[in-house]
Amino acid sequence: VTVHGLALASLSNSQMRGCNCMQVLLKCVKESGPFTHVLAPASTWGKSIIPRAAALMDSAPVTDVTSIIDDTTFQRPIYAGNAITTVQVKPSENSSIFMTVRPTSFDAAPKVWHM
């Protein structure tokens, strides 16, 4: 996780387009992996990167996840948010699960102070 944060944070604002970040993400996943899951926020930026990266890794993305039931089962809204569906992903042997999550659907992580 730290490798992804450092790699993406090293890009300048002019380089933060989806295609540039996607290439950095894929490089990290391929060189530092294998990873079981690759997550991004369900923002314009995350929705631009995750589908592209998933397609290049021969995987289908799961978008707008609002609840995680287990490693391969997630809930997401459908019909403009009027219904919730449960999605179960069957990842291939060498592929990660790519997904965008709605950050407001989860509790905040506890703060960790480093000295």
C-alpha cells in the first residue's frame, strides 16, 4: 500500500490524468504484487483509473461498493440507488479484484500517530 501511495503522490498535478496514474498503478501491481484487491475511491479520478487498469489485467471492476461481506462478496447500489445488489466476484488465479468504494459508506480508520 505504501508503494502505491508514494508512486501516485510523486506525480505532479499536470500528470494526474487517469492514463498516467493507471500506468503507475499497473506497474506497482505487476512489480510488487500479486495483490488480491486493488481499491480506489468512487470519485471521478478512481472511476477513470480502475476500469482501465482492470481491463488491462483481464479483470472486471466492481464499482461503487458500499459494503464488504467477505473477500469476494460486495454490495453496491443499482437503479439510481433505489436498490442494493450483492455481487460475488470469482477472480482468476493470477488476477486482482479491482474495485471502487464509496468512502462515506465506511467508518473512518483510527488515527495513528507517528513520532
